[in-house]
Amino acid sequence: MIFSAPTFLFVFLPTVLLVWFISRRSKIVLLMASLLFYAWGEPVFVLLLIFVILFNYWVGELIGRYRTRPLAFVFGISIDIAILVTFKYAGFILSNLNAVIEYIGLSAIPVPQIPLPLGVSFFVFQAVAYLSDIYRGRIAPSHSLFRFALFKSFFPQLIAGPIVRYQQVADDFASDRSTETIFANGIARFTIGLAKKVVIADNLAPLVDRVFDMPSAELGFAVAWLGVVCFALQIYFDFSGYSDMAIGLGKMFGIGLPENFRHPYTATSIREFWRRWHITLSTWFRDYLYIPMGGSRGGALHTYVNLLTVFVLCGLWHGPSWTFVAWGLFHGMFLALERTAFGRLVNDLPIVFRNGYMLLVVLFGWALFRSPTMSYAVGLLQAMVGLHGWDSLAHPLALFVDPFVALIMVVGAIASVPWTCPPMWTQKVLRTVSIEGGSGLLGSLGYVTSLTLLMILSTAFVATQTHRAFIYFRF
């Protein structure tokens, strides 16, 4: 079940809201709805989720009671990471190990086909952060199994984040913080996220799939860049749309989830890009891996090694593929370069050139990210630098671009800039409308009318399209 599917929009969500209101906003309803939400998509792996909840609650209590003893902490983290490795990386590890084994003439090891539970990367990282924060003395254990279970399974953020830390939502789960104003803000945020997904991301997806389904050796310069630029817009509006919908749903139930995007394509460096893109993941790697490894405290070489290590692992977090490793290494390399004279040179450029540099690096990175194999990525990168010619006779640019796609691309480009970013313009407009205590009737009517039209447009696309899973569901 995905947020943009008719079943969720017109059955699950209205039913949960109705029962929640009838029960006087009972948190028990939220827990039951969250477990049902996950079981709907994962009827077997919901048992894995329940195990992760019970196990980490128990280990968290042990760490809180015996904080000076690291055994419980190491045990808990080891089991969590083992779960992630088993379900997500076992096949990748064995396949690469078999390549070495077969090279030296030995028999290959059978590779098990293990299905990937939805959201396992997210709820495992969330658990690791919880145990780490208790061990470091940053938070106290939950002491309430019910509250911890709701924190771990809360359905808006369960499948694809944001990666929420316990201290960010503990007070919201402990008491009823919902108000009419927060609920109205939640509806607005959810509506904008839905439009991002079904109006922009889902309408660019077919073109992206067509480009990346073709042999990369047959791509010309124009089509290669079209596919990569459209993918850059697709993944941004797909994932930021999910995050907006998750944050909006959280607000509807009085739960404040952290921001995950701050118009990243307006950054002027790769370092700034990662402060704006998938914020809860980048800060997770910073706080629980980069800083414990020594961060930038051990000299330049040590810092570069730490950055490359962290971003290789960040790439692997996205999936068991060498293209993700290459993508992470690529970003890590530029993050290291920006700490050298190269970074000082970039900083001295006018802002438009700094933004152009960032976009070029990110777009070449997306080419690696979206490519199914490294050999495909090599061919695509060759096309992007002009080695295959401007256009392909077999796949000319005219076959891919039509007025509707061009319109969606323009809308996406405009909607990527700060003044149209939902968190900013929503707050700006809400200051003038009645639900925020303002007195402007015209402003209120205009705002509500705009959101209503946006919801009608989004609903029309939901009704006419085959709904697509969010890209980050795969991770």
C-alpha cells in the first residue's frame, strides 16, 4: 500500500482518521493501524518488524541499566546489522565471492534468493540510532513498550523515512499534541506531496524508463542528458513528495516528523547538497559513523579516508550494487576535493557557476545511480560527454520529447527552487490565513481554493495512472 494509491487515499487513511477521532485520538489506534499498514504489504515480514521492536526495546533497557557495560550495546547493534546484511546484502556478497571462487577453480556457493522486506534499511538504522543514543547517554530508554512500538512502526515514516530519532518524537507520542491548526497544516503538506508524486514524478517516470531500457551504446548525447535530467527531477519529486506526505500525515496525528529536503538543487557545492538532500540519512551517517570514526579531527588524509568510507557505505545503503558503490565513491571524492584548493577555487566563483558545478556533479552521479550495471553506466557516461554523437539515428530526441513532457519538466524545474518549496511558501501563506490567526478572508479562500484545485488535479492523475511505488521503497 502506497500513499498515492486509491486504496490508501480513499479507504485506509479516511478509516484510520475516523476511528482515531471517534476513539478521542487514541494512540492505540495508531499502533494497530501502523502494524496493519505494514502487514498489508508484508504479511510475513511484519513478524520481523515485531521482532525488531521487541528486541531493541529489551536491549535498550539493558543498556540503560548497565550503561558502563558495552556488551549489551555491541550485541544489540550486531543483531540489527546482521538483519540488514542477511536480507539485503547476502546475495550480493555471495555472488561476488563466487566470482573469486570460480576464478581459482573451486565450486561456487549456492546463492539464496532472499526477499527484501519493505523499509528494512530505514527501521534498522532507526534502531541503531536508538541504541547508540542510549549508550552515549543522550537519551533515556523508552521504558514504555507501547510508546517504543509506536515510534518504530508509525506508518507515515515506516517504509521510506524520514529516519526519525526517538528524542525527536518522544514527547509527541507521550501526549496528545494535535490541534485543528496542525491538522490543517498536515492536510496542506500531504496535498503538496501527493502532487509532487503523481503530477511530476510519475509523469516523468515512463520517459526515464524508456531511456534506461535502451542499450547505453545506442544513446546519443541529447537523449542521454534528457534521461538523466528527467531522472533527477523524478527522484527528487518522488522522494521529497513521499517525505512531504509523511510529514503531513504525522501532523494530522499530532506527530512532528523531521524535514528531509531543503531544495537541494539550489545548493552551490556537493557539501551543501548533502545538507539539503535526504537530510535524515546524511545526518545519520555524520553522527553515527563519520564522527565516531574521527571525522575531520585526524588531519587531511584521515578526513578524506573517512569521507570516502562513509559515502561508499552510503551508496551501499541504497542497494547491493556496484553502481551504488560507484555513486557513493563519486560523491565522497568531490566532498574530499572541496576540502582542498579545488574547493576554495569553486567558492570564489559567482554563485551561478557554483550552482552549475554542483548540478553537473549531481547529474553525472545520478547517471551512475540509475544505471542497472557498471557496463551500462560506462556507456551512458560516454554518451553524456559526446562520444556517441549528438543524436542517435535509432533513438532520436524527437521520439522522446512531446509538449506534455516538456511542460512537466518546466513545472518541475520551477518547483525545485526555494520560493516554491512547500515548507517555505506554505508557512508564508499560512501566516495570512484564518487557521493561523490571520484576518484575511481573501487570503484564506485563495489558499484553500489553491489546495483544493491541487488535490482535484492530483486525484485525476491518481485515477488515470497506474500507481507507481516510491523509488526509495526499494532501499
